Amino acid sequence: MLKALLHALIRRSEREIDDNFAYMHAIVDISPSAFRKLLGLLNMAQFSRGVPAEARFAASLAATLAEDCGPCTQTVVNLALKSGVKQEIIAALLVRDLAASGEAAGLGFRFGDAVARSLPEIEEIDVAAERRWGKEGRLTLTYAAASARVYPAIKRGLGFAATCARVQLGNRDVIVNHAA
């Protein structure tokens, strides 16, 4: 009964953002208790205070790009679109055109990228983020970047990250500019 309920919740999420969460279904089948632990991470990833949606999703997207070759990136894109982030902003972020993404999204992306790749400029970006959005905003960006890195690792560990995929934005494929 519990497994059936959890699978139904996952299917609803899949429909809401037009995505495939086969790895989550596998976790439920292996251990509903383990899936409940994953829900804590999902809650952390959704923490959103003090920053605009485009900045939070930019941080998540940058961190995801450091780990992923398509499917998890697509999930972040779908979630950002569902949250009202404009396609133009997402498109700019996917190709690392931070000037075209806007100031808030650009700072969020730089923050997520610096956290994910341990870049030396993290300290100056931290200061800029906290100056702009306060400690709570900085925490939001930190949670977005940190949680984004976990999903690709879980998928790889469970054998669900064997193929790369193109990222779709609207009716077109976007060639993603991964970290150098």
C-alpha cells in the first residue's frame, strides 16, 4: 500500500513537469524508507526565500551542469519553466551567456558554478550574493547548488545515468555549454 502511494506521487510529479523519474520508482521498490529520506533532500532543494526564482534555478542549473550530461539538466529546466522563469533566461544560462540572463540569474549561476566546482572566486561571489539577498538568500542559493549535485550521483549509482540527452527548451534543442 505504501509503495503504491509513493509510486502515485512520483507519477503525479512526472506528469506535472513532463519528466521521467524511473530512478525514484526504483528507490521506492528497493526501500520505501530510503525514498522517504530522499524526500528530505527534495524539501531542501525547494527551499526558496529571499531570492527571485531565476536566481535560485540558475544556481541549481549551474551545479547540475557540473555533474550531468542532459537528463538532470532537463529536469531543472522543466522545474524552472513551471516556476515562471522565462525561456530566454534559461536559454542564456544553458550557453553560459550570463550577460543575457540578467543580473539576478547571472549572480545565481556564478554562485552555483563556484560552489559546484570549488572555484577560487567563491568568496567574492558569496559576499555579492549575501549583500544582494541577505543571509537567507545566500542559504537558498547554497541549498539549490548543493542539492542539485546529488541527483546525478544517485542516478549514476543506481544505473540510471547511462545515456546523455539533448536539453529541450520549448520546441528546440539547446546545445549546452558545460563547464570548461
